[in-house]
Amino acid sequence: VCVCVCADLLLHHHHLRRYFSKLVHMDMSLHSMEVVNLLTNSVDLPTEFVHMYISNCLQRCEKTQDKAIQHRLVRLVCVFLTSLIRNKIVDVKDLFYEVQAFCIQFSHVREAAGLFRLLKEITQQQQQQQ
């Protein structure tokens, strides 16, 4: 329901920047990532918004002091990013260095290692196509 309402607001409201700003700065959680993920699949969101949201998620993981919570957040973010990349919602080139550094920092987390492998595969495929 939230996604439908947000999508309608985003498509028809003249205060788009304000809504994007609220979405980017809301607390990162499974639910907020689900909302953003569903929005990216149903509405053409500005690339800068998606990048800012991803950066916010990465920073939140890095700043979290509790190791158990941090581990859980890192796993969520990696699954989220993998989905965005596989669905071609984000271009790996645009966030490569930031996401690569994140994956290296959290390489002990299985999902981060998997995301790192995905980044490398896509990069190699892009280089072969050139």
C-alpha cells in the first residue's frame, strides 16, 4: 500500500524533491529498503536519489557500533544492492568504488563477498564487450 501511495505521489505531486529527500534520509531498515526497491521497480526514480539512498545505507552500516546489528544491516544492504544491480536499476560503474570499498571492508560477511564477486563479473563482462 505504501509503495502505491508513494508512487502516485511521486508521479503527480509537484513537491517531488521534498519526497525524495524524506525517502533518502529515513532510517534504514528492511521495510524502507523494500519500499525503495519496489519504487525503483515501478517508477523511474532520479538516479541521484537512488545513489544518495545507497550511500546513506552504506554509511549507516559503517557507523553502526553494535556488531550484530551491523552484520544484519550489511547483509540487508548487500541483498538490496544485488537486486538493484541484477534488475539494471543501478549502473555498477556509477557506484563501483564506493560499493567495492564497502565489500572489502565487510568481506567477512558472506553477502558482501557475493556482491564483490558480482561487481567483478560485471566489470569483466563490460571490459570484454569494449
